[in-house]
Amino acid sequence: MNLAVWLARAALTFPELTAVAHGAAAYQNYRTLANRASRLGAGLRDGLGLRPGDRVALAMKNSPQYLEVLLGLWWAGLAAVPANAKLHGNEFRYILENSGSKAVFTTADLTETIETHRPDAVQRVIEVGGSDYDRLFGDATCDLYPSNPDDLAWLFYTSGTTGRPKGAGISHRNIAAMAYGYLIDVDSVEAGQQILHAAPLSHGSGMYMLPHLSRAGVNIIPESGGFNPEEIGRLTAHWGAVSMFAAPTMVSRLTAHPGDIDPSGIRTITYGGAPMYVEDAVKALDRFGNRFAQIFGQGESPMTGTVLSKAMIADRAHPDWLQRLGTIGIANSVVECMVADDDGVLLGPGEIGEVVIRGDSVIQGYWRNEEATSKALKHGWLYTGDVGSIDDKGFITLKDRSKDMIISGGSNIYPREIEEVLLTHPGVEEVSVIGRTDPDWGEVVVAYVVGGDAKAEDLDKLCLENIARFKRPKDYVFMDALPKNNYGKILKTELRERDAARAGED
């Protein structure tokens, strides 16, 4: 099934309902959105010569045109490659090269970056709202391409532990399963109900466009294009009963915001992407009431692994309420989610192992990376890389994050990528990057550096020239030697302990 069939259905049944809003204003109804997607599909096919299965990248910040581009690609049977708008040009280049994207849609703020870093295989860079973009929407339309459920729909590039991101090949089937899981366990949606996209559409919030599309809901794009508590307060008051996806740090900022955000304007805030501290969850409940759900998933099983429902989060009378707030919940209805050892043996209550998932939301593999696929998909399960335990009621608690991943503001950051950049400086002999607990961002990046003449300002400049700004270290600590075990492995646990003590002294 081609996911764009949901758009075709909504256009037939609810043609006048708003499909996309920009701030407080209606932008497109479903009739217009379907017509635009069909015309764009024809323009991509006939004007650019693209064929079903070709990849097209979206280097776009949140904008009201995002949905028509995504659905236009699917309408023509193409695969979308959404990229984080915060990436560095070199990171965009790698994704474009690895995916084999033949064209890129950009917003005006990213056009120059993409043009500067685009590989030769990219035939066209098309700025949304520009003349080239407008010319793609001719009078001709095209039939909805009959994609197979396992055809590639969304190529999602995850941050790589070895310095290069991996492309998770998300199919139409995977996204459909995600949408069903959302509607069953997270948030029921009726025609005309809204979701506010204050988080990047290239990631989780963009995935949640689809369950709302399937129910003829309204996708609201803030005029700011991002997260602004004051703006969210205005928009929720205007639209009423709005849902949104948020990183835990965003929830905390909403909770602490001194301005007026009327809880009655919020239907559901789904948080995920990083752990939510129990204390922060309680504060959010105290301010906004029973309006929160939690999900756990990853690009390899998009937004779908476990869920802590609104009812569970709000059930203060339950004897295990606080304990459950510290878990990631139970398996989503469309998957199995368990804890297993390296041999695929499922573990019982209290035993610690790796969190594993299987079901229709799980990808078939990574794009052109058989080695990574075989490591992640084994014994019939997706091995998430997260270590945890399951209790006798099915609630899973994460114990640690393998691979030393840092989560800052809901974005995954892998130390190895930053370390490789810092090691290119001639004055850096050794480096180890860790996450430091931060009240606003969850974690911030800290680099421990061994080197004679390296200076923090030079290292900062080096990072800004090679990786996204949000990945660069917020602090550089210079040492004579890094702590290591008898085998020469750097002891990041000891570094974290030293860093915590150091931060406490400050």
C-alpha cells in the first residue's frame, strides 16, 4: 500500500477540511493538498525524469510545504530522504551521496549550503517557493503509484557510532504500523483534530503527520518553524485540543514557562527521544493534568517500541505509579518488545539485557550496509542497543545506553563522530567525549582532551567547520592523560564520575 492513499481518501471524503495550517491560519484543505501532490508527482516524473524507487532528499526546516513535498514524492512512487535541517554541509553531502538522491528540496535558509556541498549525482536543487518549484506544478496530474508495502518510503539517517550515519530503510508497511500503534495506544484522532509540529518534521514529529493524515487531521506548522513556548500557548488557545510531539526537555521548558498556556488547549503531548526524569514528569502533570503519553522507539522501528499511556501516567492511585513513571512502559500493540541476551534468549523479570523489538514497524535493514544490518537484526529481533530489564507486568526500565550515546535536547549525538573531528587537530593527542547532565538540555557534550598546544577556541572552530553546531562540545577539559583500564581502553565511566565531581565543585 502506498501511504499517499490516505491523502486520496481524505480528499474524497473530507475535501474542505483543513489539512495544513500555518500558525493560526488555514493553509491547504485536503482537496488542494491532494491536487498539489498529484501535480508535483507528475512534475517529478515528467519534468525531472524521476522513476519509482528513486530517492529525493528534503533539506528543509519546518514549513507548510513539507507535507505536499513528502506526499508528492510518494504519489509518484519515490522515496523520501528527510535530513535534519541543523546538519553541517559535509553531513548533508554524505547523506546525499550515500542515498543516491537525484534531487533535493530545500528551504531558503539551506539552499546555499546544499548547493555548495551537493555531490555530482544530485541533478537538481529545488528551493521551496522558488520559480523552479512552482514550475513543477503544471496542469498535468499523475495516477497514484501502486507501491508495495515493503517499498522504501522514508530513508532515515541515524547518527553513527563509527563516525558515519546509517540509513534506516523505512517502508510503507513500517510507517503504516507506526500509525496504527499511535492511534491504538497513544492518541485517538478524529477528522479535523490537530497536531502541532514544534519539533523537526525530519524526525519523530514528521512521522506523526501520518496517523493524523490517515484520520483527516490538521497538521499545524508554527510560523517560527520550531519550538517557542509563548507561540505554543497562542496556537493551542486558538485551535484547542491540540496534540504535539516533544522531547522531554521541551516538556520541561513548557512546564517552567512563566506565561499562560491554558491546559484546555492541549489534548495530548507525546514525549520521547530521551529519558524523562520522574520529578519532571510529576511537575508537568501538576501543571497540565492528564495530557501526557510516553513512547520509546528508534529510526529502525520508527516511534514504535513501548508506550506509557496517558492513563498509566495519570494513575496516581496505583501503588507502582512513581516506579512506572521511571519506565518506558509496555510493548506497543503492534509489536513485541522484550529484553534478550546476545543469543536471542528472552530474559525474565529483573534480568538485564538488551531491549529488542519485532513486528511490522521494524525495518528490513540499513541502506547498502549489510554488516550493520546483520548486527542490528538477528535472531528475528531488532537489537536496539539499549540495555534494560522487564518486570513481571511487562514494564521495561532502561538501565544504560550502550554505545555511549549522548541525548541533548532530544537529538542523538554519538561521541565517536566528534572525537574523530577533534583528533584531526595536530595539537590533540587523545580525546574522549562524554555527556554532562544539564537541566535545560538533558545532556550537553563535553570533550576531555590530551594535547600540548590545542586551544578550546581552535577546537570549537574545527567542530563548527565539520559537524552540526548542536553536536559541538560545550566545554573542553584538558588533561595530561585519560583514565584507562589494563587493556588500554578509555574508562568513560570514570570520566563521567570525574566530570560530575568537577561540575559540583563549580
